[in-house]
Amino acid sequence: MESHDPGLQYGRTPEEPVNLIIQGGTAVTMVPGQQPIRNARVLIKKDRIMEIGPSSEIPFPKSSSMETIDAESAIIMPGLVNAHAHTAMTLFRGFADDLPLKEWLFEKIFPAEANFLSPETVYRGALLGCVEMIRSGTTCLADGYFFQDQTVRAVHASGLRGLLAQGIIDFPAPGVPDPKQNIHMGKDFLEKWHHFSHRITTGLFCHSPATCSKKTLRRSHEICREYDVPLQIHLSETEMEVAEILRAHGTRPAHYLDQLGLVDSHLIAAHGVHLDKSELKCLHEKDAGLVHVPESNMKLSSGIAPLEEITAMGLKTGLGTDGSASNNNLDLFGEMDTAAKLSKVLTRRPDATKAYQVLNMATLGGAAVLGLDKETGSLEKGKKADIIVVDLKSPHLCPMFDPVSALVYSAGGSDVKDVIVDGVSLMREKELWSLDQDEIMAAVREIAKKIR
Amino acid sequence: MESHDPGLQYGRTPEEPVNLIIQGGTAVTMVPGQQPIRNARVLIKKDRIMEIGPSSEIPFPKSSSMETIDAESAIIMPGLVNAHAHTAMTLFRGFADDLPLKEWLFEKIFPAEANFLSPETVYRGALLGCVEMIRSGTTCLADGYFFQDQTVRAVHASGLRGLLAQGIIDFPAPGVPDPKQNIHMGKDFLEKWHHFSHRITTGLFCHSPATCSKKTLRRSHEICREYDVPLQIHLSETEMEVAEILRAHGTRPAHYLDQLGLVDSHLIAAHGVHLDKSELKCLHEKDAGLVHVPESNMKLSSGIAPLEEITAMGLKTGLGTDGSASNNNLDLFGEMDTAAKLSKVLTRRPDATKAYQVLNMATLGGAAVLGLDKETGSLEKGKKADIIVVDLKSPHLCPMFDPVSALVYSAGGSDVKDVIVDGVSLMREKELWSLDQDEIMAAVREIAKKIR
């Protein structure tokens, strides 16, 4: 993770060439305190935003080499950040639903993973997940899974930005038959991909405090510190896990991780359904990140994380979909809507968790959790051009009194028409530019025939 | 509501002309106990389904006058039934969100309704709601609102099927400035539209047990019996309402309505968030219908209805979106997903409220609540041809292990490609045939400028 002030490098002088212009719509920049910009213009030079503001203040450049994206009747906004995904699990979308948790996991998902995950299938599944994410406006994802070389390949090919982490668990796992090798393989993964692409941050993903030993957790953390990369973990997803940690270690999961030295600004804890106030306080004080995963937590009946309390505390919070086996899609627009509504009904306060808060979680907040907020998550001069354009031509987005309300409560992923990552168009007018959707879907259908 | 055995009338003889054929996809018929039909063919004659089954068993007709809808890579299913809507409230979509309930209602929605509802605006708002419903696969709606002549006009023009009810409340209301006239105007409404169109059932909509007097409730019920039409009501949406009824009448809302004689097979109770077991039992024993409205109940933080308990009891249950001011869209696909997930997390049982159950609520169950299940809600020989085709070409619907799971947990309204109501195509390949979407949206945008 580079650290610099990109604004200094990217101040524009009048004669500088512009590669891409987005203009005409309302820009929801997600810059704290900034109001939506009506009739906005965004100038992009190579991979970065060179200018953003009202069209009246930013002249249309004279250079003839630039392309223009028409955002009239549209919202221009930062691409969404899916802060917790297992992208290749698109393979198991709808394979097992509505089952008791143990049956779902031990009789369906784990055996399917053991039997059908391979470098080839993970690559295909991850590509499908990337297609789905691009189509629904995600430009950056955090992923933890196995055969992660393949997810790196897929995300790289897709043009998306990603924090991609090798799974670590003290059981035999896909691609890691001998758990004694898990740390070793994690380190190999970091070594191999650490400098591969500026769009890809690497990391480790410890499955949970209950499925990784103290030693495994500590070693994973050490290695992440060594490479200066984030450590992802499932934390307090279920009450069962909390009980297990309490029984085994005499303290609750977040405190247990803290005792092991894992709670710091590089920790990304997903779920956090059953964290008590003292655990939330601990995460907050040490600047750890939390990822809210409401739909998966509902579908698996894990519980409802106290989102209003979490955000009121100021904890670094992102939003994630989890894998497609427990959601069953990767649409962060739906996830935002659910997050806000669920918090309102939990607190019995309709003014709890406002639209802007969940939009922030799905953009700048998620970027902060991933350690990427200096580069992405908002539309700001000098930041990476990770931008989506949301079409407002559909009836469910009419009328529009407030663009943020429209994005959170009315829009869906299918309203996204253009996606730009790192200044590169991945989708234009709903047509994918970086990936062959038909080929990818056909390949996954073939794999699914075997899984069935 | 006619009662006959349509199957007898619509048995096909080989030489009979067919008007429309849908073929190639998987038919999810919603006929109880019936498995999905792979490579299905549906023959439609005029307004009814003449044949449905595997293509291998239903020969392609020889007549040359028929049109064919290609449903390969698609699901053929009954159109969705939105069993609780205030369609014209699209006008107020996103106008007021994230506010305390009283502020939302008394400072925003009621004043906006008082100032901006007119025959003209209700007509435009209802048309927009119809466009949105058609696009997202709803073919039948239950609506209760004011200036209902205009909603009748709009629904009729749209080609949708509807149960449209005049609002009754003991306060000055849009179009009913003198509440003493509310019953009279309700009766006029029924008299005027009762025989207008076979696609439109009329009814009355009492706002709630707390906002209508005993006399108003009783008279509304009498008139509904006289015309043999359903009576809709908001029932136990909030705890406040329950407390108010308890205080005023010494019993809980459903029992209060029962004492007044309102609880019968023609009663349609929406929300039902805070009904206790004895109230649910009362509704069930008297064959009243309940409409689950989860997203609105979440957004307004009213609470979570005990759906698993309700369906386990066998209560006639439908699914509704409520108005766009408290949702903020009319997409029943999203509503199904939320209904299932919310029930799972409420009960802490991931096997509670399965995908098929919510799909049933959104189709045949909703039709039963509206008293229209003999005519619509499932794909069956002799029933009305109210059919939608859901495209499976999008990445979030790949792979597909189970069509019902795909519809509930992965699909969205934007996946619907064809909509047929009463044998008439309202949308073909995502192009609207019955309404001019651009004109309707432009008109609502003009109205919204004034509301703002």
C-alpha cells in the first residue's frame, strides 16, 4: 500500500491531455461534507481523476484524443467496495439453501468445496463473480478463499481492484490438504503476488478464531506485518463461535484476538454479529476494520449486527456480500438497502442508519477498511479513477428528490451502466469490455453440471 | 369475483386456434406439488392458458396466426401479485426518508398528500407505478388510496389486473375533504366501477382500526358484503396502534375487528406486525387474508411480523411492497428475498420460511388473499394467462441449481423480460407495449418539481 499525496502529482495544467471525460449527471462524490454536484464534469488522465466539479467551472478540454461518457440522467459516483467476498463461490450459488446451518456447511458446502474446487474451477468461478461485480457497480473487492492464485488471475484479468487473501484454516482445505502447510502456503502466496499488480493488494485470511489455533493466528499476523498487508478474519459470526471461544479461552473473540496481538489497523473483521460493547470499543481503539454482511447473516440466521451502535462509535466499517452460497448474489446496492432497513427495525428507530451512512460504508468506508481510502472510495482530484455511472432512466428511480436515497432505497445493481477502474472502462453502456460474459457463464454451467 | 371451473370451458380440441405460445424454458407453475417443467410449452388462447406441459407432450400448433415468445434460458412463471400497494405514491418516492415516524407522516407525507394529490397527479403516479410493476414482473395488484377513479383508469390503461379500493378514513383526506362523506364516496366508487372491467375488482380500504370509527368500519363492511368485494385494512402495523386499540376498546386490534363482524374471508389485513397468537388464530379460523409487507415495516421500523408462525398456521398470506414512500420501490423480487431472510434471522432458523413459501406468497397465495386464485396466481390449464418470463442470461443467475432459489435469492425485477396479463403482452423483450414510459416519467418529474 503506497502512501503519497496524489493530488500534488496530478494537478492539471491547461495543456495536459485528458483521456476520458464523464459529464452531465449528478456527482455523488462521497467526499465528507460535500453536497452532490449537479451537471458535473469529471476529467480523467490515465488512471486518476484530474478534475471534478460543476461543468460550469471545468471547461471541456480541447484535446481531441479523449473519449466522453454521457452521464446525463445519471449519477456519477465512486465504484462500490465489496469488503467481504468469497468470489469464486458463485460456483455454489443456489446449490444449498434453507437448510439448518450444520447440514448446509458440513453436508453441502464443505463436501462440494472438497470435491469440486480446483485451480480451474476457482478461476472460472472468480471470473463469474468479477462479471457480476462489474455489472452491479463494484470496482474493488476484498476476497478470502483457497486456490487464491486463481482469484488473483481472474481479478487481474477483469480489471477490478482487489485485496486478495489466501485462506488459512487448521483443517485440510482446498489446495491445502495438509494444514501444517497453511502458513507456509500463505507466505508463498504473498511472496508470489505482492508486487504483481498495483491494482491488487495481497493478504491473508484466517478463517476464524475457532478454526485457527493460537499459533496459526499469531504466525499469520506476523507474516502480514512483515509484508505490510491486511489480515482478514471471520469474527463472531455466530453465537456458537462466541461460546466456543469463551469456553476454550475464557474471553470473548475480539478480546481473544487482542490478547494474541492481532487487533490493529490492519485487521479486517467480517460479520461481527455478536460483538459486545467492550469488543467493539477494543476494535475501535485499535483502529481495526469491521465488515457488515447483513444478507448472509440473515440467510444463515446468524443474527443482526448492531450497526447503528457500531457506526455511532465511529468504527471503521465497510459492507460486504459474503459468498454467493449464502446471499445469493453480489449486488451491493441490495446490500445497502438491507443494511439500512435492518438497522432501523432492529433499533426501532426509522431515523437510525441513514442512507448516506450505508452508502459511505459501501464506498469510502469500505476503502478505509481495506487500507485503500487514499486511493479509492470517493471522487476526488488525484484519486484513482474508480467510478461508476448509474442510469436514472428506469421507472423505479423516478422521481428523484435525493440522489443518495435513490441509490440506497430504490436502485439495483442492474441500473449501473458504466464502470471505470484505474481509468480503464470495464463496462460501457452495460456492455462488458474486459471480460467475455457468455464464455465465462458457459464454463461455470459446465462445472455446475458436475456439482449437481 | 366469478366462480366456475374454467378448465371445463377451455379444454382444447386440435383444430382450435392458439394466439400465443411461450416455449423453451423451465416453467415454475406454482401448482401445489408440481415440480418445475423443463423445456416447457404454454399455449394461450385469448385470455387463458389452453395447455401447459413439457414441449414433448404438447405439439407445436399448426395454426399460422400465433405469436411465439422464446423462453429458452428463461423461467416461465405466474405473474407476481403485489397484495398491498398504494401505487400512486410513486410520486413521493424518496421524498422523505430516515425520519422519526411522526415527523415522516405528519410533517412530510400527510402535508404532501394534502397539497399535491389531485385526480391528475394520482393518475400520473399510478401510471408510473404500473410501469414499474410491469417491468418488475407484477401482473396483479391490490391498491388502496384516494382519488381511486384515477388508479382505476391507470391500471385499466396499463393492462394489469387489480383489486382497487377507495380509501376510507375518519379524517379529511385527499378528494374526501368531509369525512362524513367517506362511506358515501366509497359506495359511489363501487357503484361506478363494479362492472367496469373483468380485470378490475373493486373494494374498500379502511385506513386502520385506529383511524376509522366503529360505525365507519361496520358500514364499510356492510357495503363490501353488499357488493361482494374485499375489504382491505392496515392491521397492527405499529405497537402504538395496538396500544391505542387496547386502551380504547379493551381488546387487541384483530379481536376488535372480529367483534365488529369484519373478520371474514373477504377481509385483507395488511402488515400484521404485532398480531398475537390468538389474533392470528382468529384470522385463520375465519379465513381472512394477511399481507406481509416486510421492507416497509423495516424502513419505518414498525417491527417484524412472525412470518414463520403465520405460514405454519396455514393462514392465507400474500406479499406486498406498500407505497414507494416507505420502501422505495415496487420490486416484489426484492421483497421475496427480504421476506425469507428476515424470517430466518428472526427465528434463528436458516431452514425457516423457504424460498418456495415466499414465492407462493408472491403468486398463488397473494391471489388467494385477493379472492382471485381461481383465475390467477399459477400456471394451469383454464386459468387466466397472467404470465411472466424471467431471463436467465445475467451473471447473477448463473449457475442455476434450482429455479425457485434463483427467483427468490438471486433474481431482481430487472430480470423480467416478458409480461402477459389476460393473454395480452404488456412487455416483450423488456419493451413496454401498453404504456409510454418516457411520457409517464416526464409527467411525474414535472409534478415532483412542485412537490420539492
